[in-house]
Amino acid sequence: MDIKAPTFPESITEGTVVVWHKGPGEPIKRDDLLVDIETDKVVLEVVAPADGHVVEVIKQEGDVVESEALLAIFEVGEVDIAAEAAAEAEPPPSVGASPAARKLAEEKGLDLAKVQGTGRDGRITKDDVAQYVIEERPSPASPPAKAPAVDAAPAEALPDQAVGERVERRVPMTRLRASIAKRLVEAQRNAAMLTTFNEVDMSPVMALRRKYQDEFQARHNGTKLGFMSFFVRASVEALKRFPAVNASIDGDDVIYHGYYDIGVAVSTDRGLVVPVVRDADALGLAQIEDEINRYGEKARQGKLAIEDMAGGTFTISNGGVFGSLLSTPILNPPQTGILGLHRIQERPVVVGGEIVVRPMMNLALSYDHRLIDGREAVQFLVAVKQLLEDPARILLEL
């Protein structure tokens, strides 16, 4: 039986074989994970169609494959339960390692039992072997003392062996990281991007969370009332007032969206992904929090689907969780606006002619000046600020 790559969506032309989870001859049960294919947006999983084993791996880790490309030859048959149990009880050094990792270990004469795997379920990858070789390479010993010779070279001309090696590690950029880099460069090259800033007093939102957190969790099955749901709802209300910020540019046309699909940037080990909270204007705070939590969990597990990240009319990126005080977020094409959130920090501010200490957050709105004028951008950000500093306006749509 042929094991083939998944059928890619129209927006994806090719993918890269990331890791084989099962090698030739290993007993495999139906629906066991065989191989991961990384595309520009997500990692697609290929599972076993039946009980059996892989006969031959056609596409190795790192190979580029197109939609429905042949990956491996699979033989259907009953799994030897006794052999599988014995293998799990006493795994050989090569169990839990990708074929590429085994090959590299064999070339280096390396015992795989000494390598710590960082892949899924502790599986040893090719990078793990390469890193082990670098880290465990013995430092060059000092050269033995030699009797001075008449024609010996001056000391300063001798090779600098005692200092040791300056190690470099070259690894290919992941397809997701390459795609992110390409899109960010395109956004800066193709859009007339500007950023406007403001600050918001987070005291009212923080007071609401303190007052109603326990009751909110009890009412909504343990869902916590976070900050992001307030920003999503405030952004939606501001977008209703300034439709251009919710629009997108398609060639010489402007598409004004009559719906509010808000992308929420999520940082993962593989890079930044932007799942989309759809029809955010129709969702309550608890529903928005549930959607964000669900997407965050899927992102951490590498389970996001293409559909989870498709579309989106506006994006929110929260650099504050990493300690950022101020930044200029880059547009997510073809969108025309992105809101950047930052760290909440207590600062002295003037209220009613008196200096008081308030928890303040810097906001940044990057926008495409081809469609959005500075006046609209500033007013949009002021609207978000006003909604957050008086959260009742969000519920009342004022």
C-alpha cells in the first residue's frame, strides 16, 4: 500500500517531511502517527491506514514533497503483539529515533542511547544527533612539549590549538519560519505602513476582573476572565465605527468586510501563528476566552488546521506577555490594521489635576496608509482606549 502526502489546500503548493515517527519494520497499529509534513502554515500528520509496518521510506526527513506525493511503501498485516510488547519493555538504542537520526548516528559511530530526544514523545531527531556531536566533541588537548629546534617557527606563528574550536551549527530554516519571514518582508515592501500609539489605563478592566472573576468562572465552567477578551470586544466595537480598519486590499480593489474575524497571534516553538476568532461580534467574553484557549492549546500541540488560520479581518498581537513595553507590529496581509498590546506597568499619571499611580498599557496600531488616513487610525485607537477605560461602553455598544 502506498503512503502518500495529504491533499494540500489551494493556497499550499508543497511541504517538507519533518520527522518520521515509525521506521521500516516497526510494528504499527491503525491510526498510529507515521510522519509529519510541515507546510507554510501548519504541520499535517499522516497516520497509518491499517495495522502493519513500513517496508520502505521513499521521502526522507528534509525532502520537499508536493500534494499526494508518495512517501513510503506500507505492508498491511497483523501486528505481532508479543514482539511489540517486548520492544516496548526493552527498546533497542535505535527505537524512538527517526531514520535520518539513525543514519547520522551510524556515520558518526554514535550510540543513540546516549542522545536525549526532543521530538514528539521524546523521539530522537537528526538535529538532536547533530547537536550531541557538537556538544560532546572532545576539546583539543594541549600539544605535547617538544624540544626546541633551531628551525622552529616563532611562538606567535604556531596554530592556536589550545584555545579550542569556535563551533557553529547550521540548520535549515523551517518552512513556517521561512514563510513568516517572506510575509513580513512583503508586508513592509508592499504596504505604506505607519504606526500610531496611545496608552490606556487598565484600572477599570482590572477592577472588573477582581470583582467578578470567581463568579465568572463558576458560571462559565471554569473559564477565566482574561484581558484578551476585552481587547477583542473593544476592537470589534471600534471596527464598526471605522470600517476601513476592518477592510483588506485586493489589487486595485478594497474589500469591506461585513463580519469581524479577529486573528489573535500565538507564539509557539515553531514560530508565530495567527488563529482566527470568527464572528467575534456575536460572541460573549467567555466564548472569546474559550476560543483563544482552545486555539492556544492546539498551537502548542502543533494541531492547528489550515482552516483555523484562514481569513481574518483584523489582528491583535500581545507582546506584553514577554515583557515588551513598546513595539511596532507588522501588518498581516491583506489586512489593513493590527493592534499591538504591551506590558501593564504602574506609572504616575495626572488625573483631575493630581498625580496618581495607575496600571498603564501602551497600545500600538499599525495601519496601511494606502487605505487608512492618520485621522482614522488615531480615532480608532482612541475609541479602543475609551472602551477599555469604561468597559460598560462595550456591553452597551456606545
